[in-house]
Amino acid sequence: MRSLEQSLIDYPLAFLRVIAELRGISLQGQSQREAAEELAAVLGDPAVVAQALDELSPDAMRALEALAAAGGYLQATLFQKRYGEIRPIGPGRLARERPWESPTGPAEELWYRGWIFRGFVDVDGTITEVIYIPDEVLGLLPGNASVALEVPVASAPDAAVVHGDALVQDVTTVLAMISAEGIRSRRGEWAPADLKTLAERLLAPEVPPFDLSGGGRLALLLHLLGRLEWVYEGDDGSVRLRASRVRGWLEADRPEQWRALWMAWRDDDAWDDLRRLPELVCEGGWHDDPTGARRRLLAQMGRLQPGAWYRVDDWVAAIKAAAPDFLRPDGDYDSWYIRPADGSGYLRGFEHWDDVEGRLARYLLRGPFHWFGLVALDPESERFALTEAGRALIQGGSPPDEPPGDITVTRDFAVLVPREVSCLDRLRVARFTLWEASPAIGSDEPFRYRITRRSLRRAETHGITAGRVLAFLRDRVGDALPKNVARALERWPGRAAGR
């Protein structure tokens, strides 16, 4: 959802002064924008949040906890039905009636103290009004929802699968292949042969046939490129990059790149996790709320202890007990037409929770939550652990950074690029080399490329001369650049470089 400052900037100055008065803040700014910026800086302070929580009534605290447990927002009508109407009142009436002195319920208590705001989300093309907590405030709330999430700790496995920033790496691989070699497309469908080549280069390789309408990792990866508007289909039937959009991401540091991809998926209603489950068929015109379901599950995930191991089955059982309505916050288990893919009867009623909600929770945990590095899994995908990076992302922050890596060039013209090297530099390397190998998930091996005659000729068609290649390598590798490689590039095309 929106940040605290973005939320405050939409409200009139009179309303901002009410919030400041109730929170004991002396506003210095005279304009609406100045007041909003000043309030945002104070209301987002962890110490201020902690103190203000103690000042809420028990009913308001329960309403805030319920909203946080729901992932930070609920449909406006549903929230007000439970916690009281938030009356629409203009600045003049606000000054005359002072409604915060006699609130309709806990909802208005939170409203006039600047804890909650109105907003809109797009659910399958339908604009829905919601009541929400701004992201930075949501990340500071204690994980003490009224129903405790009780998940027994399991023994740690002998081995773990940790994706970490693998999606960042694989997005870079896609961008590099488009930029250096090209990928063909027809009416929005990427050429099967190019998809096969691409899938072989990923840190988590996939094999054909590729179901890009399903919920697999490759489908998600390519969906992200469209969601971020980084690619489009050219008139010649090739996939092309929107350079201005892509470059900003490539130049960002690794934690911000990781967070940008995560937020693009977390807040994306177009990727409907439920409807992408291959085991289920969703029929009819009903609408679910993919981002709401994710946020409500993430709110529960954020209450786990990072590094501790839990059984997937135990976690799903705990969700059923503590937050069973994460997918359907209105509690309506009868109006959605969902059936198993095998064609048997519709899964209606709470008795089919495990078949629908339980299956979705398992998919999100073993799929996107794992792929984005939030959780580690054991090799059998039966146990999981929340990672430190996962906790940071759930709380609205960025994963921890790592020291940068160094490119290595060998005498046989191989170029070795550790995953710690910047994504922009790896893309640059890919443009004047041929790809040879990508490391596996969790491996310390580097990406392996090679300078060849073919790669240099291809680079020249993109305006990348051997002189530019040599200058780049000397800058990144320095005196460790093998003399024979430097000489070959100096003499190109008079003498062939590599094989």
C-alpha cells in the first residue's frame, strides 16, 4: 500500500492538525504539504509508534491488530461493519463538531489519530475501497494479533535450499540474453526454442514444456518483466528492452533490486496465485484478492522466529486455526465456484479449507516465498525456516547487503563473474561473450562466459568495439588481466581473439 507521507498528502490541512493535536505533535509547517511531510517524519518514528500504541483504547488496539493480521488492509465496508463507521466530514464541519471527541467506534479513534487511511486497490479490474495501515507503520507493529499463531519448532535438516537473490540473478540473465542475443516473440508469445535456451541458463533451470499460464517460477519471472514494463514486442517480432526503465534497476544496489522485484509481485493483482494452481479450476465471475491474501499470510509469516525450522504441515494447520479467512476475509465459503482439476464436485464450504486455502498456502510457501528468498526449505520441501532477508522484506525493508565480487579473466579467454558482481557489469560481460554456465542455487561457483571471435563480431553489431571491451576489462580486472587476452583484443580484428 501507500507510504505514510503519500497517505497524509491527500488530506486537508485541518485534518492533519487534528492528527497532530491528538498525537501531541506541534506542527511548524503552514502549508498542507509541509504539514504532511512533518507529520510523516514523526508518525513513522519507532519510538513514537511504540508510545502511541499504549495510548489506544483496547477496542482500537484490537481493530489495529486485526488489520495488521489481515496484511495491512481490509475492504472498507467490512472493516467499518466490524469496527464502526468512519463518517465523511469536510473541514468546516470538522472544526464545528469535533467528531474525534465522540467517535462512532474504534475505527474513528484510529482514523483521527492517523493510524489508518482510505485507499483503493484493483482486484481483477474492479476498484475496491480499502482501509489500510501505511507500510512503514505496519512494519513497526508488534506481532501480537488477538489469535496466537502456534507453530511447533521442528528439528533442523542436514541440508537447506536457499534461493537468496536468485531471482535477481535470473532476471539479469533474461535481460542479458535479450540485449546480447535477442529473443523472438510473436503476438506476446516468446519463441519456444529461445525459452528453452533461456531456461537452461537460470540458477533454477526448467525443462519444457513450459506452462507460462501456470504458477511456475519461469512464468513468474517473465510476468515480472511485463509487470515492470521492462520489455515489449518490436515490429520485427523480437523482444526488446525499455532501456530507461531497465537501467535504473540495473544501477541500483543489490538489496534494492531484490526489494523492487519482491514488491512488484507482492502488490500485483494481475498475478492471481489461486487461479494459477494447476490442481484447481476456478469458474464464474467471482473475484478474489491476491494481494490481500499474500499480505495476510505474510503478516503471519512475520511472526515466526528467523532461523528456526518448522514443518510445512504444522504451519498450514496454524494458519487454519489463527487466520483461516486469509483468502476470504468476509468468511463466505459458498459463493466461489472452485473444483479440482480432475473434474469432481465443487469445493464449497469451510470443510474444503484444506483443498483450497491449504493448497494455496502451501504453494505460496514453497513457491514465491521460497523463490524470493523469504524462506529456506529442506530438500524434500517438508520443513522451512524464515530467513533474515525474508523478515526484512516482510517488514517493508531491504535484505542485507553483501561485499561486491570481482570479475576474473583466464588465459583461455574465459570470463568468470561471481554472483556478487553488479548486475549491470554482468550484463555488460554478456554482451561481448558467449554464455557457458550458470551456477546452481546455493553454489559458490561463478557465471562462466567466454570471449570468442563470434562474440566479438556480435558485440560489434551493437556498437561495442574490441577497444571498449579491453577498456572495460582493464578497469574491472586491472593487472590481473592476462597479457595474451589484452594483446588479442588490441589486435582485433587483425588477429582473432580466442578460438
